[in-house]
Amino acid sequence: MPAKPQYPITIAGKNLILQFDISDAPTKLGINMQFVSKEDFADERDKQDLANKLSVVLQKKFGDAGLAIDYNERNPYKNVISYIIPLSAISNLIMSTFKGVK
């Protein structure tokens, strides 16, 4: 199986790796976007502050594309901020490309 796609990214002055994976939790099917820090956040409030900044940017960008995202509060890693693009949002985006196709 190929490695998870990973991309270096800088957000709010923090160098992160954006990694994609599949969320197969029954209540959260979709694509998992993981913003990975090279080190743990020293304070949970710093992690939450960055998560809030990410949420604002992602909601705007993904909303413009007609996609929803959900913050993944079940993420067990201290150095990862995670969001899920629900399977329903992905399937709606794909199906919108078929509008008018006969």
C-alpha cells in the first residue's frame, strides 16, 4: 500500500506536515486531514488556538468549494490537529461534476 500523501505547509508561522488518511470510524466516514507538528504542543491551549485558526481558514476555503469539514475531537495524538472531510461531502462534490451529463 502506498504511503499516506504528505505535504509541508506553514500556517500561522508554524511549520507543519499536512497528511491525508482515511477515517473509517462508523460515525465519521471520510478523508482525514492531519496537520502534524514535529513536536508536541507545549500547552494544550496553543494547540487549540492553532486549531481555531485552521478552522476559520478551512471553513472559508472548503465552503467556497461546497465542501464541509469537521474538527476531529477524537484525535489521540498530542502533535496532530485533525479534520475530517465527510464522505457525503466528497460524494456530493463528485456527483456535481455529473450534472447535465447524459
